Amino acid sequence: KAGVTQTPRYLIKTRGQQVTLSCSPISGHRSVSWYQQTPGQGLQFLFEYFSETQRNKGNFPGRFSGRQFSNSRSEMNVSTLELGDSALYLCASSLEGRVAFFGQGTRLTVV
Amino acid sequence: GIQVEQSPPDLILQEGANSTLRCNFSDSVNNLQWFHQNPWGQLINLFYIPSGTKQNGRLSATTVATERYSLLYISSSQTTDSGVYFCAVETGNQFYFGTGTSLTVIP
């Protein structure tokens, strides 16, 4: 069974641009969540989707948004990029209330 | 939100030594997982252990949910065990992560 797939793996963007990251969950998993990892703040929760509905959102500005499609694939978007948005973005998928599996992450660099 | 504390923050071991990593959390949780982050950033599942004890080869874990802590044991450590170990607890459809234990195993 294929694991969680995140694309792209690496990304370099300029301040002010926007970016879209993609996450394909494990087949059958309907819950997808996103996390940001930075050296200063560690791993922080962004949002969680289940069956195309956002069920929970972390403490991030409105520039961070996401969505989930009917096939459970998810995208997150960051608009008006800032230098501080440089981070590793990790996506996880799970069956409801069961073990979560993480993807390899997208490393975003904002210059 | 829930507070998750991991100790020690850093650990240096000689190859073959044993170690215990600890995770304390501040409230009841639905799920607890231990991860090993590989050099490329991926979080590799080690254990799904909301309670009880599990073993997988040289690794084992114990969670005492009523006392809000979990322990990860690494026996006969190898250089490939090096990396950062995270404890994460889940409630309300989100994980709260500790700050990790950075393990270095030297030959």
C-alpha cells in the first residue's frame, strides 16, 4: 500500500508570492492534517480535514488555508509569503481515531 | 492546548548502550505515538501506544495513561538509531508534539 505522498519535495519562493502544497493520503484514509516544522517553534498543527470538511484549525494567520477533495487528497495554500514561512510542511493521514502516518514533507524556502 | 514535555533534550550514547526517553503530557489523550525523524525530515512511526506496552525488536514503549507519561526504550543502540525522537499526543483531531530528544550514537 502506498504511503502518504507530498508534492513537491522542495520549493523556493520569493516573498509576496503564494504557494500550493499537495498531499495524497493513504488509500482509504479520510482524515488529513497538516503541520509546520521550524527550528524555533517545533512542530505546530495547521489544520485537519475529514471528508472535505475542516474540523480543526491551528493558530495560524488567514494566509494559511487548505482544502480537501472528494478523493481525500488535500492541498494547503500560503498567500503573501513571508520569510518566516520557510519551514518543513508535513502532512499526515489516518483512519478515524487510529494511527497517523506522515509523508516525507515539503521543504519551503522563502527568499 | 496540551503540553508535551520530552526528556532528555539531547543524548549521546556509545554504540551498544541502552537508553530511555520520556514523554510527559498534561491532559488525557486519545492517542499517543512515537516517531523517529529521519535526516530528510520524514516522521517514521515507531509505536502507536495510547496505553500499555509494546515491543518491536530493540525498541519498546510503555504508556501509563493514568499518570500521563510514556517511555521509549532503545536497547543495544546502533549508529542508525541516531536522529530526533518525537512523542506526539492526539486529542481533538490534532497532534501536539514534544520538542524531541536528539539522539547521537557514536561507534
